[in-house]
Amino acid sequence: MAGLPAGGSAQGLMYLDPGSGSILLQLALAALLGVAVIARAFWSKIKAFFARLAGRSGKEPGDGK
């Protein structure tokens, strides 16, 4: 009972720090950039995987690979 405000209202527990939005934005941007870097590093494997799903060999003639 000591944690509740005297009026019994829970509004005091719903405080959101002004810096929380900035931290959440940074977290979302870092996650997106992390996925982009990983996708870039494994792009040829990702492309070959989807090519196999589509029924192609994964290597185009004249692709140079």
C-alpha cells in the first residue's frame, strides 16, 4: 500500500521520461541499420535462396560468378 498515491489513483505511475522517445528512436534506427548491414553482407546467399525457391538455379548467365 505504501507505493500507491494517497488518493488511490495510479496516474503517478504512468510517467514517461522525456528522453525515452529518443532512446526508442535510436533503438529502432540501430535495428534497421543492423538488418541492412547483415543483408548486405549475405546478399548473394539471400538472392540464391529466393532463386531456388522460385525454381531457378540462382546464377544468371553473364552474371560473372
